[in-house]
Amino acid sequence: MKVIELHKSVTDSNDRDADRLRAEMKEAGVLLINIMSSPGSGKTTLLSSTIKGMPETRIAVLEADIDSAVDAEKIESLGAKAVQVHTDGMCHMDAGMTRAGLEGMGFEDVDLAVLENVGNLICPAEFDTGAGKNVMILSITEGDDKPLKYPLMFETSDALVISKIDALPYFNFDMEKCMERARRLNPDIQIFPLSAKTGEGMDAWISWLHEEINRWRENS
Amino acid sequence: MHELGIVTHVAKTLDEVAEENKITRIGSVTLQIGEVSGIINDYFVDCWDYFKKKHPVLADAEMKIEIIPAVTYCEDCRSEYETVKYGKICPHCHSERTWLLRGNECTIKEIEAETQE
Ligand SMILES: Nc1nc2c(ncn2[C@@H]2O[C@H](COP(=O)(O)OP(=O)(O)O)[C@@H](O)[C@H]2O)c(=O)[nH]1
Ligand SMILES: [Mg+2]
Ligand SMILES: [Zn+2]
């Protein structure tokens, strides 16, 4: 036996796979968005409102969260394409699983592909799915100190959706403090406080998506 | 489960390494795991023992774990302190403007292997 020094991060092979997938999606001109949050933060509800708010955009959804059979049906009833991906009890999606889901679904006729990642704030942040943009959802019911507890998630996200703001009067959530904490971890993060239920704040979020879809296509 | 996820990635990386280096058998794998990486070592070794059987090269590889202590840096007083003991707030100046320097990693340090030739 001989000793071979590797010093490789465990995410090394996934990182390379993710970069390949990102390049292929760029080539195809399809923006893939990875949505991450704790369970119940409002991923599926936000997706439903987003689909309704973007009638001209062809959207496809990969459902990887628990309850994904129900969620996939919900999404399909709104006229978007949806597939359920099997994570085999895994705590996160990786690039290989994302690729398999996308290929199974077919994305040639799609403008925006969305991955609803497994509801968990630790593992999905560590595993690059190959998405063009990463979005994190934090619902106000979870508290404004989440950035302190899960810094990596905030660092790796391009956008932060602060969801369920219709419930602000009933919770002790300091919006300013939360935004400041998030920006301290990631000065470039785009922040969208919104309610998928009342529609408040949805316009800014949807404009951002349109801009990002166009930007993705422009230099592809 | 977090541990199973990490194990599958370790196995995948090692399969690649084995192919590149014409390795026929891996005797042991040494991982460096950060104190605050969220990985529970006992689970991890259980997951490994279950999972390695699916990969011929790894079938009898022993998993060795080295823990990397977590250290946080304070931006205000520029000191370093033990993360696990004091958390997010600097024990010297009580600042919240602190960053994790190390302790979150999970890397494959080295393997013991037999090669063709
Ligand atoms: N008050 C309020 N509740 C919401 C909002 N969005 C989602 N919810 C509720 O939060 C729960 C979880 O939502 P869901 O979209 O399934 O979360 P997911 O697990 O992240 O997909 C459901 O009971 C939703 O009705 C919102 O904007 N306002
Ligand atoms: Mg859901
Ligand atoms: Zn200090």
C-alpha cells in the first residue's frame, strides 16, 4: 500500500459537474434557478404565484422537496411543466441529479427552469446544482437571526426572498436588521420582501426574473 | 440525511481518483472534518460502512477522521477565538462582526492504496 495525498474537497467532483451543466444550459439559453429554503418557507406557493404572474414565460419546475408529488401536481394544474425528481432520501440535490431531472423532463421549449430543492438550509448550500442563479427563501416566521445561523446559504445566494410579509404584524421580525445581516454576509444579494398570498412585493421579484432570463440569453 | 449525501460524494471522488491512478484497492481513507461542519462522525462512519460495499475498489476501505477545530475571526478587534466555545459574538470586544476562519471543511486528505504495476 502507498499513501496518496489528495487534499480534495468532497464537493470537488460535483463542482466540476455543475460547471459543465451551467455551460450547457447557457448554450441552450435556458436559465435554471435553484430555490432553497427550510421546509414550509413557501417555495411551492411562491412558484405558483410566479407562474401566474409570468403568463408569457414558458416555465418548467423540477420538484425535489418532500411532498413533491403533491407539489408537482399543483404546479401542473397551473399550466407549467413539472417533474418530480427522486432524491433517494438525500438531503440535497447535486448537479448529477439535476441534470437527470432536466434531461428527463426536456427543456428545449422552456425559458425558465426552476428547481425546488430539498427543504434544508445546510446541505443545498454546499452542493452546486449547476443553476445559473441561486435563490433563498426566508419566511418571516423563521426569525431575523437566520443569517447568523446559516451564513453559507446567504453567501451562495444571488437573491433572498423574504416571504409571508402579510404576517408581519403577528411576528417579531425586524426587517431592517435581517437585511443588514444578509448584506453583511453577501453585499451583492438582491432582496425581495414579498407575500405570495396577497401579491405584495411580487412585481419586483418578477421583474428581476425577467431581467435575469434576458441577461442569460444575451451572452449565450 | 447529510452524512449519506457526503459519503456518496466521497465515494464518487474516490472512484475517479482510482481510475486516474490505476488503483485496484483502497485500504483506508482519511477525511478532515471541521468541528462545525455539521457532520456527525459516528453516523458518518456507519454510512461509509454501508455504502462502500457498492464500490468494489472501496469495499474494505477503513474510514479515518481527523477533526479540524473551528476558529472565528473578529473584524473589529482582529482577534481569533474558539468558535464552539464563544459562538458568533467575540469574547474580547463583544462584536457581532465575526467570520468563521476554519472548521466548516470536509476534505479528503489522503488514501492508502494498491496500484497495478
Ligand atoms: N401567510 C402566508 N402564508 C404563506 C405564504 N406563502 C406560503 N404560505 C403558507 O406556508 C405553508 C408552506 O408553504 P409551501 O409553499 O408549501 O412551502 P414549501 O414547503 O417551501 O414549498 C403553507 O401553509 C402556505 O399556505 C404567504 O405569502 N403568506
Ligand atoms: Mg414545496
Ligand atoms: Zn472582537
